Amino acid sequence: RLLFHFDNYGGINHRIKKAQQYYFATPSIRHVININFGVTNLKKDEYEGILFENLVASTISNLINNESFFNFSAYYEKRKGGVDLLLKKSFENPIPIEVGHKNKSVKQVKRAMNIYDSTHGIIVSQTTDTIEKDGDIIYIPIKSFSYI
């Protein structure tokens, strides 16, 4: 499995109409393809952010495939300025996840939490050096997340 996808968040009719978001099985596959077939004119931080997002998506996909351990579904958010991923467990409200390089603002996560009435959100970035909880936001460093 070299590619996998997440559906857009919403009801079944909404998901059928919207395109799926595709990711590579690992960020290293994406990087090798980009290096060999040309990288767009992205800044280094933007490029690393894309690879980090792929890392988080592939890790979550692997956890979901192990159903006895991780009983969630994952979606992407098509909304402009939206979060990168949404985790949803059965009938609970989704958990917004924002991934990025360097420091990330809580604005996107807070907005998604308000839209989906979420109890908390997750930011995976280099904002902190350790896993921390500040109010209803959980900060996970990229390095820590990569050990999952």
C-alpha cells in the first residue's frame, strides 16, 4: 500500500460529492518522488510542513488499521483555513488536529473546536519540546509523535 486516503468530513452525501485527500504511506516515499521528479517552488519550512502532515496522516492511518487498538475514523477538512485532520470516534464529536513546522497558532484548532463542538484539539508541531496540555489544546512535538 503506497497510497491511502481520507474522506472529507461530513455526511455520506457530502463525502460522495467531495474529492478524497491522498497521502503516501510514508513521508520518505513522498520526499523521494519529489526529489526525483521535481519539487515545486516551496520554502523549506512549507515543504517540511507537508512532510510532517504526511507523517501524522500515515501514523494515524496505521493506527486505524489496527482496529483493536485505535477505534477512530480520520477525515480531512476541506474548509479553507481549516485544520489538517479530524479524528472521530463513533458518536462523539470530532477532535481537530493541526500539523505544522515550527510554531503553530491555536486559531485554526479553536475555530474547528467551535464548529464541531469538540472538547479538545491537538497541535502537532515544534511549538513545545514536550507533550503539554494548555486548557483544551494538547501540544505534541513532531519528534514525540513520530515515536507512536
